[in-house]
Amino acid sequence: QVPLVESGGALVQAGGSLRLSCVVSGRIFSDNPLGWYRQAPGKQRELIATIFSGGSTNYADSVKGRFTISRSNAKNTVYLQMNSLKPDDTAVYYCNKVPSTSYEYWGQGTQVTVSS
């Protein structure tokens, strides 16, 4: 079983919306806070949204008020609802436990491209 599988990325116009999904292996899902990260071309990967087992959430300032992270315990899935998308949101989006380092397993990610 692949530990992390992201999906839902697409090409979308500025102002549009997308919902990303990430199926997470059971152990990772149950034992850790989970988050969505993104990496834009030429930039480092950054954490943009976190959800804790109790349901509380944190967001980077750049996405606060536009993105919503959620989780389905029944489906071992983490979601990222993205609204009011901007060209600056263009990146490969990944999910993983929080915190995670570059030395740990990362999925393939899902590409989000926002055209102006």
C-alpha cells in the first residue's frame, strides 16, 4: 500500500475552486497531525494547512480565509478545499504528517495550475 496518494489537481482560472484529496495509510493517519504542503517552481516546500486529530486547524497566512482543510476518519482521507485561487497558488501540492522533513516518504503530489 502506498502511504500517501494525492489527487484532484488541475488547471483552473484565477478565482476558481478545486478540492484536493489525499488517501493516507492507516498508521500515518491515526498517529499524527496531517497537513497539506506545496512547492512552487524554484521555491522550497511549505506547509500551508494542518489538521489535528481533534479537528482544530492552522493555516499559513497566504491561504487563510481561502483554503479549508478537513479529514474523513472513515476514509483515511484528508481534503483541501481551495477557493478564490490565485496564480501564486500554482504549485505541486502534497499531503503528509506534520511535521515532516525532506528525508521522509513523500507522495507524487498533485499539480495545481492557476491561470490569470
